[in-house]
Amino acid sequence: MQHASKHSIVPLNVPHSRSHEGRFGRLFGRGFTPWSPPGSTDAEKEAAIRTFAIDEMFADGAPPDSATPVGYTYLGQFIDHDITFDPQSSLTRHNDPDGLQNFRSPRFDLDSLYGRGPDDQPYLYDHVRVLPDGFPGFLKVGTGESPKEPDVQRNADGIALIGDPRNDENRIVSQLQLAFALAHNSTLQKLADAPVPAGEIAPTGRKLFLEAQRITVWFYQYVVWNDFVSRIVDDKVFAKAISFDEDGGDAGGPFYSVTYGLEDVYDWSENPFMPVEFSVAAYRFGHSMIRAEYQLNIELQRSVGVSPPIGTQFGKPIFATPGVTQPSVPVPGPPDLRGGSPLPDRHSLQWDWYFDFPSSGGPFPQRAHKIDTHLSKSVFTIPGGPTPNPLAELNIRRGWRMELPSATDVAHALHIRPIENLAPMEESLWVYILKEASEAPADGEHLGAVGSTIVAAVFSGLLRGDAFSYLNRDPHWTPAKEKAGGVALFEKISTADPEKWEITDLLAAAGVPVDGQAIADLFA
């Protein structure tokens, strides 16, 4: 249990240094025999994995939709890139997870956006649009093939110049990266424009930057826990993971007791590491949520004279594989949504097709596929090598190479009754978590007991371990508390819960095109 004052002094500085990076490790130590696929040799085991991946995990057709808007699939990817990065492990050899370094700070601090800050990575920041004293506090953004469409900044070769190159893997996550940059810039501009009270000294540009960074990071952390995690884990597990009550007060104001109910599973503050059970298995559930195609915006449809009725597909896959993924209707521009180059003309996302906005309607927002043991054809094979590899095969193989315990052993360790009569390949922790989510009571809408517990434990543990997180500084913080010159910085537009802010509110604050009219205005 932790205590935080309602009136805590909030530090402006959020440090970024290698001392805050952690290692990969294990939730359950070395107490279990590692899971291994059937076979007596590595070659036989590799063959068993590939056969299972192709025969059992390929969705030939459209997997069933969930109630979750598709944008959360890629918000999850953005979050993953913020907290984990392993450039050292290999799928072709065994790795010691105790010796692997996590090259991301194990905190929700948006270092994939801010990098190491304006002093250490000045190329991430705008040196033309600066604060009144010349400080470069605005994140630099660029434009796509059309000068009317914002894009992440790129060099002359089209390579994204951002804090984490993985956030340019596909167009959806790169436009989320852009949206967070624009949200920071909008917040900073409002702080800079706020009148300085009589008798006070105007804040320096650095101080304004750090305050905008703090607000943006807290908004992000709030969304991560209250909007993202709350959707993808079981309600009871979510309620157990973090709870808080007002303890009473004193002259300094009331204090809140924050209870972290899954500390016995993962406690970042005592042992800062990124669990391989999370990064290699539990958090890869999003791969099964990926759709075969994504519709981008109304202007792209109008450009070819197509306006699809409810239920039809008009879009592009994340990765096009010849003979496997072909768009239902020819769409201008590249055949898929992979990144690595300037945003193609008329490819800005219309965000009310990806998240629930007041303007969403009809077939929108598009829905993520249910969490189950089948992967969409658009990501069944992943390009990049001499031959495409089934993503399911890569995930199962990585769990084996990382010597993860069997799913049954993990369930017992968490005091959860495991699924009975599992096939040998279903003991793979990643496969099990997908299978568990597909069955009642989750029914593909969220993770099951084991998956929920691991994911909620790690996310709540990261928030608890970060001394600068909003939960440690002001547990009852919401974006509504932030003001500049006495005026609220943010307007709440989400309507599902009057007390809860969502990613839609952050996107609206960023000024990205959230509806068809905003998309049309880009090309007016």
C-alpha cells in the first residue's frame, strides 16, 4: 500500500537515463521445467511448431469481430514499443533471458516520443518553431507526399526520425506516434500562450517544455490504465490490480491509500525487470486482433467512387503477401500499410473509423478481431527474410527459445485452475493465453484469467515502480485538472463514461482529423 497527497508537488523533470533501463527476467524464476514442443531433436521441434502454426492458426477467411475498436490493437503496439526493446535475442538460437538487456526504460514515459530530450537528441525537436526564449520544446513533425497531410518527420530517404523506429512499422502506429507529438505540441503552445499572473516571472522555455511533457505523459499513463488495460483484462482482475481509497486528511489535504493487489506476481519497484512471460507471450495477444484490411478515410473512398455499405471491406492489409492478401477493392497508393516511407497521398487516418467518437456511426469504428488462436491472413506471414515466416511460428518458437514454462505450470503458480486436456502445442504460453481468451467467460472480448493476471500485474507494477507516475503523485488525477491561465487544457468528448477519459480525448486534443469533415478540410 502506498500513500499520496492530493496536493503533492509535481516535479517537472522526468529523467531519461540508462540507469532507468532494466533487464529481461522471469516472473516465476527457474522453478519450472521449460516448455518444449514435441520432438526429440531441434529440427523435429521446429517442424512441429511450423506444422501447428500453418494447420491450426491460419484464419482462412475473416475471423469474428469483437466489440473493441480496431485502434486499440495499435495503441497496444505503441505501448509495447514504449516499454520493451530487445535487439539482441535471436530466433535461431537459445537465449538466456537473465542476460538480455531491455533497451527501453521500463516505465510509461513516452521515451519512444521524447527520446533523451532536446539536449541529447536535438533532431527530434523543432528549431524553427521555438518558445519565446528560443528553447526548442516542440517536437518536430513533417508532411507526407501531400504537403497538406501531417506525417512524422523523415530524412531525405524517407526514414522516420523518431524516438523509436519501430513506430514507423505500419501507417496506423506511425500516425499514433504523430498524434502524441501533436498532443504535446498543442499542450505546450497553450502553456506558452497563457498569461503570466501579475508580479510573477514568466516561466522559461525549458520549464514550459517539461510541464507539457509531464502533462502529456500523465495523460498517456491515464489512458494506458483506465482505457486500454481496462478493456483487455478481466474486470475482476483489473479491480484487484489497483484500488485506492481516501484515508482522511490533515492540514495538507486528504491522503489516498493505493493498493496494488498483484504485487506478489510482479513488483517493479523491488526488482526492475521486464518479464519474458509478458513480453514473449502474454502481451502478444494483439496479433490475433489484427484485421485482414483497414479502411482509412472517406476521401480515399471518394477518390475511386466507392462508398461501401455496412459490412463490406474497402481497405488495405498491414502487410500484403502476393497470393495471400489482396485488397477487396483496388485502392490508390501502395498495396498495404507498411511504413518506412512518407505517408502516401490521402492516407491520413480518419480516427472515428478507429475509435469510438461521437461522430462514429454505421460500420465505424471498425472492430478488432476477437482474441483467439487464429491470425488474420494479413499478418499470418511476416516479410523481411528470404521467405515469409508465419507470425504464429515465430511467436511459438520465441517462447520455446526463451525457455518459458508450460502454461499449466504458470496457471498453477498463479493459483488459477488451468484448462484441461491440452494438446502439446497448447502448452505454449502464448497459444494457451489465446485459447483461454477465446473461451467463456471472455469469449474473445478480453484476456482470460492467466493472461489478464500477467498483463495487469506488469502494467500496474510499472506504474507503481515509477516514482513520477500520476498514480504516485496524484492518484485521483485526470486530464480535467490541467489548466493554463485558469482555462482547462482539454475538452472531454468521449461519452461512454462521464468520469473516465479515453484515447479519443487525447486525439481530439492533438488536432488530428477525427471525422469526415476534418479529412475533407485537409484537402480543401
